[in-house]
Amino acid sequence: MTDMASKAQETAEQAQGAVREVAAKTRWNPLTLLGKWGVRSSHLYLAGFLSIAATFLKWALTLTHDRREQADRWGLFIGEWAPTFFALGVAMKHEEESR
């Protein structure tokens, strides 16, 4: 049994080494690319808050032109961006701290 366990451990280490090797060769990180373009975590947090404001504004303005169901759909559609921007902001913050 221990022979099987040691063989499994060896195989896992080989696989892990192969993954690290491939990752080192590619080195493509979209967050690094955004950082090179000048995008910072604070920009992404700001985009999240602006998305929240745009959601409310679009919902309020659409209420006067469309049915309430359509206004709700527009608000939800735009509102989906806020968590995305906040998550990207957190990821970018980690990227900034690792440099």
C-alpha cells in the first residue's frame, strides 16, 4: 500500500512540475497587462461604484419611458457589472501588492 502511495505522490509531483513549467513559459496574466496600460485597483473600484449609480439612474429614467418590468431588466443588466468591477479591483490589488 505504501508503494502505491509513494508512486501516487511521485506522479502528483511530476504533474505539478509540468504545470509550473507550462505556466512559466506562458507568463500571460491579464491583470499584469491591465497594470501596464495604467489601470489600477482604485480605477476598478470607482467603476464598480459608478456602475451602481448608473444602475439606479437608468432604472429611474426608464420608469418614465417603459413599463416597470423593462425598467427592472435594464437596472439588473447594468447592475451585473458592479460585482465584476469590484472582483477585478480586488484581483488587481493583489497584483499590485505582489510587484
